[in-house]
Amino acid sequence: MGFFTRRGKDDEQDLLSHLIFQGESMIEQLAQAHQSWGLGTADRWDLDQRTGLISWTFPHGTASAQAQILASYNPSAGSWLWSWANQSILPGMSRDSHTVREWGEANGVGAFTQPKVDVDDEAAASLAAVAVAVTRATGFYRGTGGAAVPIITFGAITLTATDGTTKQFTIEVAERP
């Protein structure tokens, strides 16, 4: 928790701790729910910023959803770059990131308002957890394949079998108490 700079009282620090815990729980629950259609087992994944679609390819078909890029995490450099500050991210792909920035501004948490933050794996996981909780994401994906790991949220899934039939997979997130 020392990673997050915070203005204010202990009860405000408690809010941040609560959001980290809530987000971690949400990420775990989302991962378990999305495993039912194969999240984490795809042969490959793609993200098209122009259409806003993330897709996963399997031998039996594809899964796709509207997506948002929260940030890029570079483990070897120990850095986190919010997508609202990343020139390579199209504006329509960073709406969730802007929501998190607005939350950080309203609550005085610098890690959510600075474009680039020095982080380790634990701090990156905490940033992602708060972002998932704040945006009420119904899907979370930590991309693979490069030095910078894209941190992505996504919505309802369309499953398309090789024969062309489709099914929808949706998760409802309960409102905050």
C-alpha cells in the first residue's frame, strides 16, 4: 500500500484498501467465469483498435468482445503507462482508463493521475485491481507476447463455432454497496 500516494485521512486509505481487495476478488471471479469458454487457453489473441474488438482463436472457433485498454505494464522496465497517456492507443480504446484517472483525481490518488508510474509486479496487480473495481469490468485480460503487457477489460463475449453458429456469454457485475 505504500506505493500509492494518498492525500487525506485513514478512512480514505481504507477506501483504497477496500477497492484493491474488491478488484482482486473481481479479477479472480471473472477469470473463473470466463474459463468456461476458454479464456487463457486460446491458440492466439488479437486486438483491433479500429473496431474495438478483442478476439481469441481456438481450434473450435473464436471468442470476441468489445474491449478497452487500461494500461501497458512493462515488467522488465518496472513501468506502468496508462492508456490515456499512450499516444499509440486510439482515443476510443482508453475510455475506461479515463474513468480510472477521473476517480484518481476525485480521490487524490497520484498513481491513477500520473501518466507513467514505476511499479513492481505487486503494485501493477494493485493498479489493475482498482481499475477493474472502479470500472466495474465484466472481463479482464492481461495480454501476452511482448515486452509491454497490455491490461485489457472487455464486455459480453460472442462465441462463434467453426460452423458459424454463435452464442453469447455475459457476466453481470453486482452494483457496489
